[in-house]
Amino acid sequence: MTTTTETSTTTNFEAQKGKPLLEIKGLNIGFKTQNGYVEAVRGVDLSLGQGETLAIVGESGSGKSTTATSIIDLLPGTGKVTSGEIWFDGKNLVTLPKAELSDIRGREIGYVPQDPMSNLDPVLSIGWQVEETIRANRVATGRKEVRAHAIQVLKDAGLSDADKRLKQYPHQFSGGMRQRVLIGIGLSSRPKLLIADEPTSALDVTVQRRILDHLETLTRDYGTSVLFITHDLGLAAERAEKLVVMYKGRVVESGPSQEILANPQHPYTQRLVAAAPSLASRRIQSQISPSVTHGVTVSDVGSDDALRIEQAHEREAAASKAKDFIKVENLTKVYNIRQGGFKSLELKAVDDVSFEIPRGTTMALVGESGSGKSTVAKLVLQLESITSGTVAVDGQSIGALKGRELFDFRRRVQPVFQDPYGSLDPMYSVGNTIAEPLTTHNIGDRASRQARVRELLEQVSLPVSTINRYPNELSGGQRQRIAVARALALKPDVIVLDEAVSALDVLVQGQILNLLTDLQSELGLTYLFITHDLAVVRLVADNVCVMQKGKVVERATTDEVFSNPEQAYTRDLLEAIPGANFQFGA
Amino acid sequence: MPSSPSQLSADHFVADLEETPIRAVDAVDESEKPRSSWTDAWESMRSRPLFWISGVLILLIIAVAIFPGVFNHVSATSANLNNSNGSPRAGHIMGFTYQGQDVYARLIVGARASLTVGILATLICTVIGIIIGALAGYYGGWLDAVVSRIGDIFFSIPTVLGAIVIMTTIPNRTPLTVAVILAIFAWPQVARQMRGAVISAAATDYVMASTALGVSRFRILIRHVVPNAINPVIVIATVSLGTFIVAESTLSFLGIGLPGTTISWGNDISSAQTYLRTAPLPLLWPAVALSITVLSFLMMGDVVRDALDPKARARR
Amino acid sequence: MVWYASRRLLQLIPVFFGATLLIYFMVFALPGDPVAALYGDKQPSPEVIAQVRAQFNLDKPFIVQYLIWIGHLFQGNLGTTFSGIPVIDQLKQAFPITFRLSMLALLFEAVAGILVGLVSGLRRGKIFDNSALVVSLLLISVPTFVIGFLLQYFFGVKWGLFSTTVSAAAPWHELVLPAIVLATVSFAYIVRLTRSSVAETMNADFVRTATAKGLPRRRVIYVHILRNSLVPVVTYLGVDIGSLMVGAIVTEGIFNIQGVGGTVYKAIQLGQGPTVVAFVAIMVIIFMLANLLVDLLYALLDPRIRYAK
């Protein structure tokens, strides 16, 4: 049995050059849940040729990961392929016996998972985990050969000191390095196909770029076909020749990447392309020379963007009256990190940071993880004490505020945090959540508070019936709206948005950004917008501070930063935006 | 294939719009009734037969403990040596003890002592554990350091072992003293659990958001942190009610639990052991009653844990 | 690792003094005459009382009493029993028996418990799993002494397969039945703990990745799932040694084994308070040391602990 398959495989391989390596036909996948049977993937067709790269793009819940994991029979929980065929290299993987499929996994189809933090076994050393892969796929045998091979695999994946690091454990590696290890494991037996499930979405953009570049080089050298799963249209366009757009378990559009992005046909794809901030920002840039900003017409850019640019100019004009509504001077924050025993380490999270935010404008604070941007947010919110320097809001220095004064200050500056799942108390109904600021500050009676809650819900475009719901019933975007409503309840002057849209799907993200922009022009709000995503900055910010390792490395208006970045680091960040280099066809 | 513009290349596929209608981005589903996490938990519990079985048993046991007269009309203490270790007969369905007392009557009356110890010990140790654990975890610093070290000390003495030492020195033992002494050695487990849960609940964004609103620190603890940290403690409390009942019976079995004059299941098992070879029934019945009681609370604990932990619910 | 071990050892010191002080305080410093209380109904002769008073230095201030007592403890002077034998001599005789008994019980509960728990966790919702769950719940809810009596009654009295008591020398084979009795409750807890731990680990991302790497299922189970699932189980073993000690008192009492537990059991029955206190204090100390061992085992299993500063 095995011998016949082996021989047929090799002949097939020769015969099939140029033919599809992977072909999925009419795939249906269902999950059994408490509420019955749910179809997660419906009638998906796709085909991937030898040496090609194909990206499946979609938002969370679109079925893109489910489709990918079904190829190697790794569907989570109760998931099951109910019908359809998955042809890989002449074999239908759906009907293949488990033992044969296990043989294909790793050896012929490699897999790079999404979250580098949770995908390595925490109790086994890195070397062990690479070596067992090599042994299981019979890439090498014998202790020494396996070890040598493991070192080579890790070196190829970009860990130059691999031989020294074999004995280390995952928790001693950074996220980027873990992802390199996982890529090394995925490619260790030079598979014909690599499935990369959002391989870099948990990493910083510059790290992401380096790793993806590296992955591209390796797969090109090995002639590996790549199946990319991503939510990021820009990344997909940049890295894949072919694109499959999925929506609610179905393929809505597929074809050559360039063509789809330049000429999206399905309304959903059109929406996605219009909302992708990286692409939009590139468009604005490519057609506007810095001197003639005002010459933009609605047909050049999406109408939303044009409107935003117009609004930004109005705000800038208004802002010149109150240049330093928020004034941050020489702000420094030092943490003492206990190192066990009596040692402690001083960590300068924020180092001599200064900037001003004119009233009614948006200042974006951009940086990668560990840049200190979120700490600045906490200092401005007075959630952490200032080590040295000052933060003044409307002329009032806030560092020394105590008791009643601090309590009053809190009415003026409000936060919206990143994690839509963590920023609302799951035990509080939506109504109670939004009313909390009002009860805390003793504003109005029950009835008037209730009325204000309804008003706020309308302001953030949520139905009034949401008032009795609980956070666990709402989507990420809806929760974030509620967080915005809570922040607005006290009619603040300033809202600090700490990665407020980062965890959202791109369409929802666009909606929230629109909402924030509308609220700003309506209520004259001043935003401090903390983000790692420069692409989003383009859409909302008037001024930008780029932070790196606690310091502000560049400070300028948004236009200047995007058209004429002065610092190499800013340029790196801009370069690293997925899709930034993508050139549109038409 | 849908009608596609002619400039599209051959492999550019566009789905039929009617087959893939697009919905409004992120609309609220208004068709379902609002549900809090408690509603979810209740619905999860309600759907499990184990919940109803253990719930009915627990209610029955509590009823027996409060109104023994409803279930039994025979004296539990009057002894007739003619009936010593007598077999069951009409009106005395479980037979007699060595002293000739009615086993069934003692079973009914003894429920109160066992249950009292279990409930009191659980209440005391849960309340102490919650308060100490919450304060230590929330305020941290020296308070946490001191409380954690003290907790370590109590934790290093196994509950029943500690109780044995102290019980040997206490002459007048009542259900309350037994409960207090068990709770003294058992609170650190609750406190540790609570402390951990409070620390993770206090690090959430909603706590930070409330701080930024100007809500006072203590109010945040009471209104946000504790309600979100209490679930694991509820589970522990349900299960430990059962284990306290076992602990009491073990102490009584050793002769240092409730005094011999108190009618309790543990005491009855203890006094029946001598005659095990000839008359196993007087030992068996209270043992069965004890086990069913403990089992009910354990099952309830399981159901509650599954209901309060959405992860466990999904896994089932 | 060395750093971790020495840190754990250092942390043990205050706990050790705290725990012994606590026990001592509760026995001797609470209101009432401790000597009278210690002997309950069977008051000894005035000479014995005087001797006990002298032994525990009850005329001196509390803290001095404690320091003298702990000093004696370090010198191996644990006082004398009711019948005048030094406690330390009796301990030397009794300890090996209890050690054998608990090792047997520990072996049984760990091996059987982890095995059953693993199979249960891997086949969640199947017949094996459901019956394992029911049986473990039943075992937990029946107190050890009832299980002891039942097994003694059926295996010893009714079927005559084992002798109902253990001889003074307590050889290994005679300890099998008592060890099973001693292990039952903990066995049930380990089954449940392993089961839920395995169920949780099975859903971990790294397990899926291990499968995707091409590892055969057996390897995924034994190397990745089992190893990670054992971490909480080992933590439980530490706590469990405490319940084994209490269980030993009960079990050795029922089977008339002359180990540490049996001695405590008899001392309790006879109202010999000082012997109880001395032996239980020693059990607490052994419990602490055993927990130290468990912590080290834990660190061996989990590198994150090992490398934590």
C-alpha cells in the first residue's frame, strides 16, 4: 500500500509541475455548538500552484483560519469537514487515512501559527522542539546529525547564535525570536506547502517586516508554496500573488492580488479596499505633493478621506488660537523593577518627552511596544505618578493634583483603552457602565442620568435597547463604542485613546475612526491618540510624535512626517507598513 | 459565474452578490434577550441534571437538619438493651445500635450537627479568606507581604492535623468550636485564591477606566474587583462544605470532634466500629448519609464551576 | 536552579518557626490549665503532672517555654511518652513503617491517578471518562475511615483475603490493603485534577502546533500534553502529603499499624496530649520538608519556575 502511494506520488510530482499543488473544491466545514450546528465555511474553492503564494484575507469569523487548518486536519474542537475535497499533490486529504495525513504534516505541509507566545511548549527547550520535528519527519537521523540540522534550521530562520540557544526555553526568547523558531520548525523539512496563519500579527511592524522578508527569501529558495492567512489587506497585497477574500464563510472574490486591489468587484472587497488605512494613506500621499495639499479632489481619494482632510484643516485653523491646551514638558517616568533579593533595576519608561497639543486637534503618539507611549498616556491621565517634568492641561499642572482637585480634573480628561474585551466590567450592564461616571460625580438624579445614557448611546450610534445588555453579548467594535460613550459622559475636553482601534477588524476600525472624527468636530474634543499603526495616524492625526525607547525621536505635523520623515527610525516605521510599497495597477 | 466585466482576467472570480449578501458592519443583534453572566451561568446550571439531583438532595438534607421532627417520631436517645444491634423491623427500618437506640432516628437527628459544622466552618473560612485575600491582593505592599507570610504559616499545617492538636486540648467542644478550629487552618486556601483573582481583576482596563473616572479606590474594590474575583471562591466554598463535613466526622471518629453526648454521624460511626464484625449496619447507615451529603455538595461544586467558568462550559 | 532551591529553603525558615510557635501557642498559651486539658478525663498522678510541667517549663514566660522546647527539638529531645519511653525512640521505630505505608499509597495514587486521569481527559465525554468521574466523586465523598472499615470488613472479615490487622514489623505486603485505603481519596482528587489539566492542555496552541509539526499522536500525548498537565498535579501532591498524614492516623488506627499515625491514634484514644502534640509537630515538619521536595520537582518540570529570579 505504502509503496504504491510513494511511487505514484513521485510520478505525480513530475507530471504536475505548473499544475496546482493545492486545490480545494466545495469545502464545507461545520461546528457543533450549544445552539446547534453552525456552518463556518461554505462552498470554498481555491487553488494554489507550485511555488506560488496565495493569501486568504478576511476579518475575524470569516472562516479563513478554519479553512487553512482543515487542510492538515487540525480543526479546533467539534469542527468537521462536512463535504468537499482538498487535493494536495494528487491526494484528497479529506479522505486520507489519519496515519498518512500525519505523515504529510510537517514533512510536506509546514505550518506557522499565529501567536508566537503560546505556540511553543513552555516546558521543553527550543533545541528539543526543533530536533523532535526533524526526527519525526525523518529529515535526519542520529543524534549529531539531528543536532547539526536543528542548528542549521534555526540559523536559516535568522537566529545567528542558534548553537548557543538550543538549550534555552521559550520564555527566554522575545516574540520575534520565537516566531523565527516557529518558522524554522515549519520549514525544517523543506515542505512543498507552508501554511502561515497570521504569522506576524502579534509582532511590531518593523519586526514583522524583517520576518516576512526572511520568510519570503526562504520560501523562494526552497520553492515552497505559501498559503497566507491574514486580516491585513496591505500585507496580503504585498506578499501574495493571488488573493482569496472571504466573508462569513464564503469566498466573495479571488484572483491576482494586483487586479483585485486595483479593481475590486464584490461590494465587500470594495469596502475592504476603501477602509484599509495603509492603502488609503498611500493614495493620499502618492497624489498630493506637500505644497498643494488643498488641491485634493473627492474623486482622487475616498470621499471619507477628503472630508477628514477638510475637517483637519478647519481644526488646524481653530487650533492656532489655543496652541498649548495640553503642554507636556520634559516628562520622565522611572520604574524601579525589583530583581529578586534586594537588587532593583531602574527602567526609564519615558525619557524627557515634550510636546503640545492645541485645543480641538489630534496628537498621535506612535511607537512600537516598549516605546513608552502607553506610559505617557497613563501620566497624562494621572494614573501613574510623574517622576519629573510637567503635564499641564489648560494651564493647570496636573502632577501635584490631589483629592478634590484631582477628582475634578478627572472630569476633563477621559481614556478609551485598547482591549475592547477588558475595558468594560463584564458584571456591569451597558447602562450601568455608561452611568458610572455620572453616579461617581453625583450628576443629576436617576431619571436624568438614564436620559443622558440614552443620549450617549445615540451619540455613539448604538440602539437604545443596548442599555440592558452586558459586554459579553457585544462585539469588539460595539464595546469600544460603549467605552467611548462612557468617556463622553462627563463632557470632557480631552480623550486619551490608547490603541483604541488596534484590536478591531478593519471595517469596524474605520467606523470607529469616523465616529471619533465626527465627535471631535461636534464637541471640540482634543485627542491624544496612542498607536503603533502609522497607517491609522494618517487618517486621524494633525500632529505626530514618534517615540522610540522612551524618547520622542520625531515631532511634526502629520503631513510632514508622511511626506518627509526626518529620522531613519520614522522612515523604517513607514517602510514597514504592510502594503506601503504596493503599487496600484490602474 | 456572475457577470464579470470583460477586463477581468480569467482567474478573477467574483461571487454572486445574491449568494453572499453583505450585512451592515457591526450591527447589534436586537433579537436576543439581554443576558448577564449570571443569566448565562444559571442557564448552564439549569440544563444539567446533576444540578437538580444535587440541589434536591441538599435541600432535603437542610430540611432534615432544621425540622428533624417532620422526618422522625422515634426517640434518638432512648435505649433498650434488648434491641442491642437489633435488625431492622417495622417502625425501625434501619435497626438498632449497640445501645439499642434507633439508627434511623439518630440518622435524622445527627444531620444537624454535621451540617452545622460544615456550614459554619465554610462561612467563617470563606469570609476570612475573602476579606484577607482581597485586601492583600488589592493593596499589596507590606500588607500583602505580612498577610502572605502568615498565610504560609497556617498553610504549612494540614487542616485536620492542626485541628487534632488543638482539639486534644479543648475540653468543651461544640459544633461552633469545631467549625472555628477547622476554619482557622483552612482560610489560607481561600485567601490565596482570592488574592490571585483580585490581583488579576485589579489589573484590568475597566479598573483603570474607573480610576480615571474618579471612582475611589475602595469603591472600585467593592464594586468592580471583588464581584469579578469571587467566582473561584464560590466554587471552593461549595466543595469545601463537603470536605469540612468529612473533616468533622474524622475528628469525631478519632474521639476529639463533637463530644460523645452530641448525636452526630461521625460519633455514631465511631461508636459502631467496635461491633463492625457482627453488626455492620449501625456503621453503614450514618456512613451512607454522610457520603450522600458530601457527594451532593461536591456535585453542586462541579456544576457551579462549570457554570461560572465559560471556558469549562465550552470544553464540556 | 540552585538559586531557586536555596531561596525556597530560606523561605522555609520563618514558616517553620511560625508554624511551631503557632502550635505551641495554641496548646500551651490559651486560657486554662494546659496540663489538665492535655490529659482530658484521665488525669495522671501529681508526679506526672509535675514532670510534664517541668518538661514544658510551664512556670517560665511563654516565649521562653517555646524557645526551650524548640531547642530540645533540634537536639532530638522530644520529651517522653506517657509510659516513660523517649518520644524520639518511639519515633525511630514507628517512622519507617509509616514511611513504607505512605510511599506505597503515594505510588498507587500517583500512578493510577495520573493514568486514569489522562485517559479520562483524552476521551472526554466517553463512557470511561464518565464512569471515572462518578467513581472519583464517590471516593471523595466517602471518608477514609469508612472506606477502611468497608475494605477491612469485606476483604478481611467476609472474604478473608487479607488479615484485618498488620503485624508489628509491618512488612510491605501486609501494608498493601492499608495503603490502598490511605490512597483512595487522593487518588480520586488526582484523577479529577489530571483530567481537567489534560483537557485544558489539549486545547493549548502548542499542542496543535506539535501535531502540525508532524509528530505522531502518541508523542504529542506523552511528551507535550502529559508533561504540561503534570505541573498542577505535582503542586497538588505537596498539599496531598498533608492529607496522607491525617489519613495515616486513621488508617493505621483501623488496621492497628504501629507507625507514627497509629501512635498518634492511640495517644488520642488514651488522652495522652503531650504525645499527640510532639508527634503532630514532627508530622508538620515532615510535611514542610516534603513540600520543599515537591517544589523542587515542580521546578524540574517547569523551566519558567526554575529560571525565575
